[in-house]
Amino acid sequence: MNVKDETTQLPNCHPMFRGAPSSVTFKKLRKRLLRQMREALGDFSMIEPGSKWLVCLSGGKDSYGLLALLADLKWRGLLPVELIACNLDQGQPGFPTDILPSFLDKTGIPYRIERKDTYTIVKEKIPVGGTTCSLCSRLRRGHLYRIAREEKCTHIVLGHHMDDLLETFFLNLFHGGQLSTMSPKLKNDVGDLIVLRPLAYTYEKDLERFAQALEFPIIPCNLCGSQENLQRVVVRKMLESWERQTPGRKSVMAKALSNVHPSHLLDPKLFDFARFEHLGIAPLEEML
């Protein structure tokens, strides 16, 4: 269903939502996204009143949606933190440097655009046909940590959503030999910054509809976005196939990420099997 069927100028809203659709469909979508973000913020104790958040903006639908929802919560008085948007221009050929400044100027949100040519480094280090994501991500992360410190930020906020978390879970399961995914909240290795993922309960399809309705000026990634041989792309297609065959399967898997029973796994570091009889653990048949 197309959520962009009616529009209106709404003066009593954050600037990012002026001209947003007035349709019931869009209002329900916006309400659901806000609810999911509030749940994630609360469940993982993300909010520290008075802190300063560096919101990473790539120019993709997910990061636009992240910034808009955070700004909406702050405008409503539900997010007592300071926001600063940040885009790291990595020097990709043809990157439209005017789009994000023009967009951010209209939002009233403070921002910083930083240009560092990591593109050339990645292309020099990775052979033709090789996977660029890992090196690109490490270089980008290092610059974002530096920028956060320079801006006196306490938190770095990323736009990863539930589909990203599920893909990462299966990548780690199939290729890393571990049960783990992206953490919704973690400290960096140095321990001076906290990384947040407030979209942890949000699905990509909703963010895509949200971005289309608000007409965000999407900037595609030309470095790795077209690498169809990536294992993450393979896993994504697998999950999409499962969802088509059994609608709702993603939601079930998402629920499983927050419904863990260490006593029914094989990691003695998480469960004291030596003291099993003293812990009153339910037998397996009672867990099913």
C-alpha cells in the first residue's frame, strides 16, 4: 500500500515532517516506528539525559529514518539528549556533495560533514572482485569515533535495523561458529563511547515505506552496494525466500533473539551444568 497518497503542511511538527503525508496509513506507520524505537530505547537503557549523540547519516533510507524518528521523539520531549548529525564523505566518485547539506539545512539539526578519502584506500587494498565491506567499515568506524570525540559526543548512533540483526545472526552462525548478532548497545574497545542501534526492533520494509513517503533524497553506495557475491546478500535472499514461503517467519526469529535459554545450549560458560540439579531448571519437554 502506498503511504504517500495525501500531503499537508503541518506547522505543529518537527521540520523533517513538514509536508509529510496526512493519510491514515502514514500516521499508523509513523506511530509504529516511534513505538518500536521507544521500546528499543527503553529495553536497552539507551537514554542518559543530557548526553550528546552523534547520529551517523549515510544518505540511505535507514539513516534518514533514524534521524527523523530521533528528531520526532526529541521534538515531542521524549528524548532528553543533544543530537548532531554526521556524514562521512568517503570520496566515492560521483558522490553528490550538495544533497546532504541542503537537506540538513532545512531540518534545523546541527550537523558535520567530514570528507576522508577511504574509497581510494579500499580500492588499493582490496583486489578486484574482493569484498570491500570489512575494510571500508573499519576505516569509517575509526573516523566516526574520532569525530565523536572532537564533537564531545558520548554516544554514536547507527541505523541498523532488525533485518540487519537477523542477517548478522545467520552470518555468525554459518561462518563464524557463534550465536551472536549486532548489539543494540555496546561500548567501544577504548571504553569512552557507547554505540547505539535504536532501530533494533524496526524492519527494513517499514523504513523503506517511511523514506518514500517523506521523499528523502537517497544517495546509493557505489562501492559495495552492487556486490551480489557478498555472503550478507546470500543470507538476505535466504531470509526473503523464507518470509515469502512462510509470512511472519522473520518476526518469529526476531522474537527468538530476545528469548534465549542458556541451559538448552552447549556453552558451559553461560550455564553452570555442574550445579544443574541445584538450579531448578525445567526439563526440555517443559520448555517446548
